[in-house]
Amino acid sequence: MTELSFAAGSALRGFDVLVLPVEDHIDSGVLRTIIELNPAEHVLRPMRELMLSGYDWGDIGVGFGAIAALGLVALPLTARNYRSVYG
């Protein structure tokens, strides 16, 4: 397998995961709850909707909100960890 075909295959697999709405086919309440609590789902869902149906500013706002919330939590923790290791 050449490097180019491997890269193309990897890109296509990532595209399939991004575009196909998996949560519509899950009947388990527990798995649906896990999907809803996963922050990545709140970022990927607006991207998927943007590619499939166009702009929906509400979904895009939710995606930006999830990214901002993760940043507000992760950045101070990362800075504290960096200071404890290197400071």
C-alpha cells in the first residue's frame, strides 16, 4: 500500500465518521446519554450539519460554546500542570 492510498483511505474513514449521523441509529438510552455528554459530539454535530444542510447558526453557536467551555476548563488546568512540572 502506498503512502498516498493510505492517506486517502484515512481521510475517507474520517469523513465517514464525520458525516454519518450514528446517534440516529442507536436505541440504547445509556449510549444516547453517553453521546450527549461527550463534548466532541457537540463540536462534530454542527460540522456535520454544516456540510449536509448548510448554515444553522444555533448549532454553530453550540459548537463554539462547547469549544469555549472546554478551553475555559482545560487551559487553566494545563497552565497549573505546566507550572508544577517545570516551575
